[in-house]
Amino acid sequence: MFDRKLKIVQTGSTVARVMPRVTRPNCKVTDILDTVRPHLELTFENILSHINTVYVLKTKPGVMEVQGQMDAPLEFSYLRLKVLYS
């Protein structure tokens, strides 16, 4: 969950484990995720304007922490999320 400034205020324990950056103070959604679809800037106003749109988000490079694998395959370096804001 995030606030109007896109600051992350709550996250699940599994997300925090694979993306420890989300637990840092003042971490914003835009610090860890890029929008794949729709092709809009990720702002609170755009989310409200497109409230029933499915968003596809992808983690930015270096955000994911793959434990135990220094040379993890590329598909384990990113996480794609489909989110419906409603």
C-alpha cells in the first residue's frame, strides 16, 4: 500500500524479503517499479484517472534480491506485477 505521494506505507513479508528496499524510510513505488502498461507516468492522479485499468509494473534493475544465487538467470532478476486499482 502507498499514500498519495506514492510512499510505500505497508507491504507483505514476502515482498519485503525479495525487495528489501521497500522497507527503507520514504521508499516510493516509483523507486522500485517502472510502468510497462499503460504508457503513463505513475502518479497518484493518473491512477485515479484510470482506476479500472490493469497496470503492468516491472521492478527496476537491482531491486530484486535473489538469495543464494550470485549468477541468477535473467528471469529471476525482475518481477512483473499485474495490478488493478479499484
